[in-house]
Amino acid sequence: MGRVLARTGDSFRELPLLGLAIAGLFVSAPEALAGLILSQQSESAAQMSESGLNIVLGLVGLIGKTALVHAALQRQLGKSVTIGSSVSAGASLFLPMWGLSILTSLGIALGLILLVIPGLYLLTIWVVAVPARIMDGPGVSAAMGASNELTRGVRWQVFALLLIAGLVFGGAAVGAALGSEYLQGSLKLIGTVAVSPLISGLVTLVFAFGSAALYHELKWGGERGPAETTAELFS
């Protein structure tokens, strides 16, 4: 757990502008725009528009999340990354990531509805399916299987990490969204188009960098990864 947190912190130190730019462009800015659009509509019209806007936000955000995980993984392997290369990777992986998101979300949601525990179990074993798909190549089911294998034997530790992160960062995002609903006038507008989108972007950034760090730890442990170790053999 300590190494995962340290690697996550390293990503923030090494990719601050890239991370903030991608999270801002693909998460915060679209959410702020959606909030502004809804604020200009009547309550009934806003309710009708909200579902459609949420779908668009999810699809756009998926590209950003993939780009952030890709950037963190590449940087952890000692490779240089740019905003353009990361966004390009996120866009090129959109369809498989969409399929992966649908399958894992349906499985986790069904598990939560049935007995809760199966949903939490699936959430734990599929936690690094996204970085596994980015690093290990094609195959949505293969990525889910790879995540299952990587978490084998350490699932309690992974679940504990997810629980802490969910309570701290997920709670912050939910709290900001709910808090905006109870504000009035200009304060509500500021909360909807500024505060809540900003927190959502930061939470997305934390989970993306954290996901890459967790994958690295499960895959290579304390090693720095294949790029550096191979280079050291020939140095």
C-alpha cells in the first residue's frame, strides 16, 4: 500500500501539468458546461436533459481517464509522455475501454444489487482491468482475466486500499455534488459549474494515477518495470 501511494505521488510530481490539463479538458470543463446548460433550463427540462448529458459526460470522461492511466503507466516505465500522445492513446482505445466499462459496471452493479458482497468482490478483482488492457493489448475479457490474476492473493489489501480511497475521494466528489443541490442563486451556480467540476476532475486524476500505480505494484512489485530493468542489464 505504501508503494502504491508513493507511485501515485510520483505521478503527480512528474506529470502535474499533463494531469491537470487532461482532467480539466475531459472531466471538469465538460461537467461545468453541462451544469451551465442545465442551470439555464426549467426544472422539468433540466430533468429531461440530465440523463443525456450524463451519458455524454461519461463517454468524454472515459477518453480522459484512459489517457491519464496511459500517461502514468508510460512515465512509471521511464518513457516520455505528452498531452497529445496520451489523448491519442485514450481516443484510440475508446471502443475497447467502453466495452470494458460496460461489462465491469454491469457485473459490479448486479453483484451489489444481489447481495452487495459479490459486487465488492468483482470491483476488487477487476480494479486494474483498465491498465491491464492498456499494457497487455487486445481483449476485454483478457484484461478482466489479467486483473483477476494480478489481484490473486492480495485482494484484502486491494479492497482496503479501495475502501480508503473511496471514502476519502469518492466521498468528496459526492459531497460536492449533493452540496451544490442545496445552495441557492449564484452560490448554487458557482458550486455547479466550478467547485463540483473541479473536485470531479481532481478525483478522476487521483484514481487514474492510483490505478496505474496499483497495476505497476501488482505486476512488478518493488521493481521499476521492464523498461528500466532491461536497460540496467545492458548498461
